Amino acid sequence: MRVACAIEEIELENDSGRLVESVEATCGRCGHTTESFGTGDGSRARCLVLLREECPKGERNHYVESDIP
């Protein structure tokens, strides 16, 4: 199943305590979130892959970026 996900830019604290520009993806079906350092295409793609790997319902969806709230 194809699932639309909202991706927004956030700041995360790294291991040294510094704030780093990052992204957070939210599943459009269940609201589960994943985070990744960086704001580029690779970071966004990583969040979507993590949603598939970490799905709390055990689903194996195809997650895509969307501008849903």
C-alpha cells in the first residue's frame, strides 16, 4: 500500500549536544514518526525507509512524501 507522509524540518540534538538541522516524517495512517539528521533528499528518504522498518503495526507499506498536515 502507498502511504502519504508529512515531512517537516526540525532541529535535533546530536551526541555532542549541538542542535542540527534535521527532518521528521509522520505516517499518514498511524502517526508514527521517524527522524534523521540533515534536510536533503537522502535524509528525507531515510525517514521514509525507517517508517517501513519501524511500523508499529508490522505493515510493509511504500511511504512517500506528501504535503499532508
